[in-house]
Amino acid sequence: MTKAKIFIVEDEAIIAMELESSLQSLGYEVTSIVDMGEKAIEKAEKDKPDLILMDIRIKGEMDGIETAEIIRNKFGIPIIFSTAYLDQERIERAKITMPFGYVLKPIQERDLKVTIEMALYVSKVDAERRKSEEDLREKSKQNQILLDAFPCIALLLKPSTREIVASNRAAIEVGAIPGEKCYETWGQSDSPCPWCLAPNLWKTGEAQHCEAFGVGAYWDARWIPVSEDLYMHYAFDITERKQAEEALRKSELMFKKAEAIAHVGTWTLDPKTMEVEWSDELYRIFGLSPEDISGSLLEISMNVIHPDDREIAASVSQSSITAKNPYQVEYRVVHPDGSIRHTITKGDVVCDENDEVKEVVGKVLDITDLKQAEDRNQKSEANLRTLIENVDISIWSVDLDYRLMESNSIFRDQLKQAIGKESSRGDDLLLGQPEDLKKEWQEYYDRALNGESFIINTQTRFTSKPINIQYRFNPIRIENQQIIGATVFRHDFAVDEQ
């Protein structure tokens, strides 16, 4: 067992020697003996003892109480006062230094041992408490940084009780305040939300996911285990996506009804004369009016088709007429003003009693709105998947000195590929960069560190094949709105996919 190290400050040499002998016989190690406050401060810094036995009356300009106060403030070493004069005035002065005990001269070895053991024990417990508090503060800080990086409502909660331990700004804005139960604040209910899957997480220890309607919106909600006494709950508002899906469903229903009625954009073709007749609605779909038409409608109908789609449109229709089969083809039409509409043409061949083609009839459906809804829905789903699938994007944050605070593995892999070495917390992300890149990124970071949220679109410079990259910069604020860093989200898009 390691001996406790004790430092003696005593101006009477005989008493100091007796103390040293007593301490050594009690199993302690005496690091040094000094008789002045100035020397005591120097030795305390050098020896780093576990405890100081300090005489109140010592040589020099400072007495033991003044010396003890300096040592406690600078080094945090526990101190026991020894004195033959313990008047009320000295007691009041000594209290300020928060000593771990007193021994009165002449010092009895038994009293000395009890006082030292109690002081060492209290000091150990106090150090462990301070370390635990510091660890808790650091953990809470890291959790808050992680939560604030989420572009959605994000909470850390206690199992069973659903008490909120920490929440990001998005969560606080909807009332999810730390210290309260999530369903009482955010859910505005006396009981847990009926779609909450937290109990499943507690039972199985596995992440949970669902889409549900509650608190006036549609949510894509997830519950992630963090530790035995903590789990994470985050939810994306997908109301807009759900509305788009519902709009798409209604649009498809209307499309089917229009298809059944077949009164939209109808046309007929006489295969012998190659004459074509259009309905009024078809003129509208093609962006034309009967008054503007001159020449063959068949030729005009081919001219309004987008140049890239003409070959497939002609090939499908001609093949179907030859085979006497119904057909369907999708193509774009270009209006005179240059705008583009998406259409589907459905045609059918009508034969006479001799099985000769009598005419070809069909309808043209304008599906531009449907296409746009599908595109919006696909983009929304793609973005949502990118965020949800374990936050499968490159994320990192820097402090006010551009040093790396937090990052995920995707960012670290990308940075390693770019600079050829591993990165870790505390690294200066501008150090070693080419001067042009260093200047460019310092300007980006400074904008975010000054409170601006913005997006940068660029292309990577570190791969043979160009990659479009989108960076989202956001400041990191603490409770008093002070900015302590910046978070960056990086999205990569291949050029050919873009």
C-alpha cells in the first residue's frame, strides 16, 4: 500500500523532529520540513504532498493561515493546522482557508493519527466528488453538443420515468424542458403518447422506430439506447412529406378517374390519310390554340415533343400500330414559351371487319403536377433517409480556435483521405492546409462563429472524379446564447447523379 506523503511546516526544530518521528512511526512518508511560508509554498508545488501539517505561527512575513490560503487556492492540498494558541480570532481566520482539521500542541500521537486519517479520507472523498462532478459536466456538455447538432427535436431521457435529462433548441421550442416528463411538456398530456415505443426499447434493449401522428403533426420517431440509465429520442417532423404523399394519392385517384372517363386530351388518326384531329384539351396540353395552327397536326404533334423523346414516341406508336396493339408512351412536350410539360399518351388501334386498321385513337394525359409531386416526394424521402439512417452524413464541429470538437467516423475517414493522416479531438483543422484552402475554410468557420447559418455548394478537390458537396454551417450556442463553436454537416453528391 502506498504511504501517504505529509509535508511539515513548523518553525521549532525540536517539535518538527518529533512530528517527523511520530509520522514515520505511524506509517506516513515525510516529504519535507520547512519553517517559513514562502518556502512552504515552493515545496508544496514541488513535492505535491497528500497533506500538509501547518503550524499557525511560523517564521517570515506570512503566518500559517496566510500560507495555507495560498496553497489551497493554488494547489488544493488539504491542510491540518497545529498550534498552541487557538483563540477565537485565529479560529475565524483559519476557517476561511477551509482546513481539514486542527491539532493542539503538545501533539499527542493518537490525536495526530485520527486527525490525519480523517483529513485524508475527507480529502479523498472530496476529490472523487469533484472529479465526478467534472465528469458529469463534461458528459453533459458533450451530450448537449450532440443534441444541438441534430436538425430535429432530440432528447435524452431517463428510462421508465421519461424524465428529460437534456434537450436541444428545437425540443425546447416545443416545450420539451429538462427536468420535466416528455409527455407532460411536449406531448401536453397526463399520460405517455399512445405511439411511444420507449417501453419496447427498455424491454429489448434495441432501437425502435415508427411513423405516427401526434401533437398536431406527423413524426418519424426513433428511440436509441445510450446506457442503462439513459436513452435518446429524436423525431423529424414529416408533416410536409405526408401531405405530399396524400396529395400524390389523391392525384393518382383523379388520374385513374380521368383515364376511365377518357375526356382529356383526346385525338384520332386516320392511317390512310394521316390526318389527325385534336380535342380542345389537347391544344391546352400542347400549349397551343386552334387559331395558331397551320399545317399538318401530325407534324405539329411531333414537333412539340421534346427532341430527346421524339424517337421513342414515334417508335412505340408505329410498332403498336403495325402490331395492332394498344400502347402507352411517356414523353415531354415543349410549349412555345419554352416551358416543359410531362405527358403520357395511351393509344389503341381500331380495326374494321377485315382486321384492317381503321383508325388509331388515344388520349394524352398531362402528368406534370404528378411528376413534380413525385420529384418533391423523392427528394424529401432521400434527404430524410440521409438524416435518419444512423445520421449517415459527415458531421463535425470546431471551437473558437478552429480545433476539432466532435466528429463522426464518416468525417474522420474523409479527412484522412484528404490529408493522409488520422484526426482527433483538439486538432487544428486549418493547420497544414494549403494557403487557399486555409483561407477559404477560415472564412466559412468565422461566418458560423459569428452567428450565421448558411449553405455552401462546391466540388471536392481530392478525388479524380468530381463530387458535388453541400456544407451546412450552424453556430453552436449555449444557454446564454454565447457561441462556443460551429457545427458542419457535409452532404456528398456525385456529379452524374446530381
